[in-house]
Amino acid sequence: NYLTVSGVRKLDEERKSATHLVQEMVYGAFNRTFYLPEIVNTTAVAATYHQGILEIHVPKDVKKVVKHSIEVK
């Protein structure tokens, strides 16, 4: 019941002027782990990556959702 997102960041930046050239390179791996509650349908989790944005869809399992009702007196 955990979701782990991991990747590698690669950033190359170059700045030029008349007298200087600055070139920076940043590389690094990362990962994040999230706990998923019991009501998540783990077989239907989906992810898309488009134009630098990662979208993760974590749907609820309708069968596992517990509805509580409170009686008002």
C-alpha cells in the first residue's frame, strides 16, 4: 500500500556574456514514498508525464468506501 516516485534530475545551464562563460550542471537522483489508504484501488493507479508535469491518478475503490451517517436527534 505504498506508492514510490523516483527519478533523476538533469539540469544544464549556460550563460554567456562578452567576457564570461558560466556553465552549471546539476545531476541528482530523488525518490518519494507515499502511504496509500485502504480505500485506494491499487490496480487502477495510473501516471502520465507531459511537458515536465507528472500526473498520478489514484482512484478510490467504491466497494471499500465506508460511509458513515450520524443520526441527528
